[in-house]
Amino acid sequence: MTVGNVSPLAQSFLNGVSQIEQQIATATQQITSSLKISTPSDDPGQIDDLLQLRADQQLNTQIGTNLTVATSMASAADSALSGSIQVMNTAIQLGTEAASSITGKATDSSLAVEVQGLMAQMVNYSLTQVQGQYIFSGDQPDSPSYKLNSAAAKGVDQLLTVSATQQTQDPAGGSFATSKTAQTIFDDQNADGTPATGNVFAALNNLNLALQDNSTTEIQSALANLQTASTHLSQMQSFYGVVENRLQSATTYSSSRDTQLQTQIGSIQDSDVTKDAMILAQSNTQLQAAFSAESDLPKSTLFDYLH
């Protein structure tokens, strides 16, 4: 019996050849692309898992990029605070010199000029930038927070009143603060807006004014404020030290997570080239054997038996 003028034996042969040719095509495609899943139809059951893993990897990559930026800013902040503490140490030395000896107005005026230079340096540290962003300007990083103004009560004008609400995402879960504002660091204030005892700008400016007044009492009072302000800066630097350590841990985790995700993705979508090469060789051999066997089959017809 034949179906569509093709005998069952011939149909079986054609089906077998088609199956082998499909194996050859699949193996060739996987060897060429190094992928066993190129389109959803290649393995519908694995597509959802694959897409989720790719989404997780994309998110992890973005987190890693954010961590790199945050690390750069935290490092710059740490460096700025180191410089700021050195400025305070120099101011304390100048104040101590003025308070421990009988100096004339000319000498104190000269020391006052040096302190004014230190104030300018401190303002510059408060304006530290990374990639064009003011790292101590909180939620308004495009704008400076302070400018020097010797006529102002604290020797500076405050240009912004902002918070630092931005959080850096941890790839292990959660998020954490990685910055503080210039006001918190350099211009610590009481609830009523008056300078707190750790106010760096006020402490420097008070020393400047005390030297201009050539007042030993005022200089000694300013020295006490400088010591407190210097301690405040050290505490701020400690904050950034903790931040840098956490950023390093988060970055290490992100890198490890990326490797893990890539391995999981590869286990689903990457082809086994060695296995595919074996399948290709075996399939070609099978195809040749099938054609050889088919050519050896008898080609007798009904007319051969009528003679």
C-alpha cells in the first residue's frame, strides 16, 4: 500500500533523512553561534528563566556602575577631609603661636592674613567636584553650597540648604547613604540656625577676627572652637571611611554576582561545542550510511515479474 505515491518504506527513509538533516542543521548552528538557544522556539521551557537571569544581570551591572561612581566620590570626599583637617591643624598652630607669646598688632594682622588663606582653602574643599558634580551639595550636585565672604558672620555665604537623601543600592540587598552635605561637614548648625561648637567655618573666622583684634582672650576662645571643629571633621572622615569599606564589599559582591549570573545564563543558552561537533560527525556518517543503504535496495517492479 502506498500513500501519495510514496511507499511506507520510502516514507520511512525520507523521515529518517529529514531527522538526520535537522540534527546536522542544529549542530552546525550551535557550533557557529556558540548558542543552543538563539530564539524562544529553540527551548520554550527555558525562556522565562533565561530572561529573568538576563534582567538580573542587567540590574547588577547598573548597580556595579553606580558603586564605581559612589566609590570615586567617597574617595574624593575622604581626600578633601584629610586636606581640611590639615588646614585646621595649621590654623591651630597659628592660633597657639599667637596665644602663647606677646605679639604685636602687626604680627597678629599678618597671622590673620594666613588664616584668611586657610579659610579660602576650606571653602575650596567644601566645593570639591567629581565629574562636574559638587560632592558635598547633596541633592543639588550641580550647584555650589558656599562661597567666601569675609564680611559675613562666618566668613562665608551659604548658597544652598539641602539634604543628602540619595542612597546607593547594595547588590546583596538594601541601600545605604554614601554622602553628607557641606553644611553638615563644614557649617554644623544648632536647631535655631546658629553655629554649633563644631562649625568649621565659624571657628576659622573667629580666629581671624580675634587676630585682627589682637585679643589673647578671643584667640584662646577661638582655639577651643578650632579643636572641637577639628574633631568634628575627623568624625566626618570616619563616616567616609566606613562608606568606602562598605562600597568595596558591595563592589566585590557585585563582581562575584555577575560571574554567578553569567555562569547560570551560560548553562542555559551556551552550546557544548565539543558535543555538537560529535553529533555533527555522527549525523553526517549516519546520513551517508542511509543513502548508501538506500542505493543498495532492490529496485524491482511488478513488470519485472511478468517476463
